[in-house]
Amino acid sequence: MEAVKSSSYEVLDLKPENIFTFPEGIPGFEKVKRFVILTHPQETPFARLTALDYDLCFFVVIPWVICPDYKPDIDEEDLKKIDSPSNEEILILSIVNIPYDPKESTMNLVAPLIINTKKGLGRQVIINNFKEYTPKFKLWQEE
């Protein structure tokens, strides 16, 4: 078992089935391959995709929590690269950008993370219907 320490979390004992490998890394962070998803009740519905071998984490969210009409068209080749034959067997997450003013926070609907939770494999993809969405979807809409 491995242990991970996050600045705002206690040390956690990790089982191999909770570690997700991104064989190609995430664009811009290609050397970072192994991640775990950390949750905290005060941050719900958000989670942290935290690197095991680097001091790096991404805030992530299940996109349907914010955008219920989201319908990503994921390429079959992308699914094959994580050993997943169908969309039903994967976890889809959007990376969240939190700027200085949290009211301006956005999530990326164009390039979600897809994770095969059974195989522990993940990758970031560009969806086929990317023109229908934005990489800067506002989390909080003006009323």
C-alpha cells in the first residue's frame, strides 16, 4: 500500500485499485502519470485529482452536476486507449479553473478526463462535438 499526503488532507493509505494511471500524462503535464481522486465534504461536488509522484493536483467535477445537458461524444479510439469498450464503463470529469475571483471559475467541457475505473486507466480527450461546448464554461451563471 502507498501513502499520499495532500496539504489539506491527512495521509491516506491507498489501495492499488484507487490509483489511476494516465499513460500519456495530461497535456502540459506529460511526465505526471499516477493520480488518485481525493474528496472532502466541504468541497462537494468538487474533488481533487492529485498526483502521487509530483506536487500537483487539479480540481475536478462530474460535469453533469453543473451542466445537466452535457452530451460528450467520445471517440472510440480514445475509449480503446483506456481499455473501455463503451461510455457506460467510464468516469468522466471536467477540470475546473479557479481564478483569483472564485465567481469567475470555469470548467472545461471540450477536453474532459475519461477514466476506466475498472482498469485504472485515464486520459484527457477532445470530444468529437467540441464545437457545441466551451473550455471555459462558467460554474456560476449570472442571475
